[in-house]
Amino acid sequence: MQLSNTQQRIDHVRRDLLKRLFGVTALATLCTNLPFNAAYAGVDSLKVADATPQKITEHLYLLAARGAWPTHENQGFFANIYFVKTPKGIVVLDTGTSVHIGEMALRAIKKQFNQPVIAVFNSHYHGDHWLGNGAFKTAFPEAPIYAHPDAKIAIENAVGAEWLEQMMKATEGAVKGTQVVAPTEGVTHGQIFDFGGVQLKVHSYGQAHSPVDIMIEIVNDKALYVGDVIMEKRIGNPSETSFKGYIKTLNIIQTEMPEHLLLPGHGKPGKGELLQAYQDIMNGIYDNAVKGVAEGLDISQTKELALKDPRIHQHAKSIAGFEEFGKFVSIAYTQAEMDAF
């Protein structure tokens, strides 16, 4: 019997993740043999200080992150959490890096709205966007946690344990006590959820920042939660980036939702300026990678070419993460080489 395209895709993800799982399992085994408490003895308190949600549109509230990168001082709270207030209850867009951040978000919801959480969405499988799931599953066990179907598989089978360990190290143990709680339900592109007249629509255009990106449109408010597809004054790790996929997704946002408020996982919400900055950077990197391949330049020469591009040069001093620019160019160069064949 011939498998459906969806099943083939899921099986392919499973095979790739199982390859990674051997390394993750070995890491987990090693960690269990370490003096865990001694390694993170500097943790004084795991409770995350309370924050007040900021109202940004009629139905949207922002619980703003406390820094661009995970540290012991910010306890891993470096990714934004958004709340959508509906007549039926609160919908949460991403849950933070730990159960303690999730618990802080729940306290904010109780104080500000005193409504139940009726649904959670995870934008992708990077741990700063879903490791807080456990707090919400404990408090509201019937509330579904939605994500790309392959994100659910990935978190359950491999990357969940890996991301938890990474965040433990980055925060010097401030996320201790967090458990891997995967999304419970997959979503599809174009799927619409109606919460008492407040509609949320799923957008998923393939690999961009990660292989499992979803974006959530708050239709009533003309707002789009972009996760890490767009960040404010920051570029993230490009190890899972598809440059052609990224450019396609950004072009769709510009064409189909040109006036929408963009809600990034990192940084402040904005409109065209956020989109334009990412279009400048992604197009600038990939165009120069294609040129470098065509002209027989090496990666170092291609990097210098890209840094001189006005689209790139104007952002080099204002956007965090440019110390990784060589890695971006290297990945883009490899993808451009593959596209040339």
C-alpha cells in the first residue's frame, strides 16, 4: 500500500530524529552520572519574578522577555509570551523556556484576566518556545497544545531532551524541574480556530527559521505571531535555516498581510520595518552566496562580499547575532551550491 504524502513526511522526520536520538540518549546518560546539584549550586531561587502583560491590540497582550539570550540572571526568560483574550478564555502563544516561566505566566493570567487557558500554540520546536508547556498542562490538563505535526514528533523523540539540557547549561540550572511536555495536537496550514468570535488562523509555508515553523494570525486584530521567523534587532542560529524557504515566507507576509502587526518571539512588535530588515538580511546573504558560487569565490570571500552589500551593511552594527554572520554565509553558500546543480 502506498503511503500518503503526509505519512511519508512524518516517517522521514522520524528517521532523521532517531539518528539524533542516539547522541541525545548518550548525553542524557552522561548527565545522570554527574553530580547534578553541585553543577548548578549557584541557583538561589527557581521562582521567576512576576511580570505584567502589556496590552498591544484589542485582544492581544505581551509578556515581554527579559533579555536577548538565556542567562542565569534572566532564568531563561528570553522569548516573548503572548496572550489572546477571547470570550471563551485565554489562548497562549508560546510558553517560555521553563516550567517556572510558565507558572509566572499563569499567575499573570489569573491576576490580569481571571479566565481559564483554553488553548496553547507552540510556534516551533526550539526549547525557549515550548519548555513552559508543563505548567499549562498541569493547570489546565484539558487545554490542547497545538503545533506543527512534525514538531510534536520531534519534541517527543529527540529534540525535547536535547533542548532541555541546553537550557539547563545556558541558565546554570535555573530551569531545573522542567519536564519535556510535547504539543498534543498537530495543525495544518490555513486551519482556523474560532474562540467565541475571535479567530486565529495558522500559516505554515515550509522550512524557514526551522523545519516546523507555524505562524498564528489573530484575524480580528490584523496581527501575526511570527515566532522566530522574524525577530527585532536580532538574527538567530541559522543551523536549520532554509534561505529560499525564508525568502518565500517573508514575501508571502509582505504580499498577503502587508499591514499586519508582526509579533516576534524575540523583541518588540512592529510592522514593515521588522519585515524589511529581515528581507534585507536574508536576500542579501543568499544573493551574495549565489554570486559567490557562480564566480568561484570561497566562503571567506563570499562573506566579505555580503558584508559590503548595502542591504547587510546597514544592519551590521544594530542587530545582535552578527558575530555568527560567517555561519549564515557558510550555510547559504552550501545551499546555493546545491541549487546550482
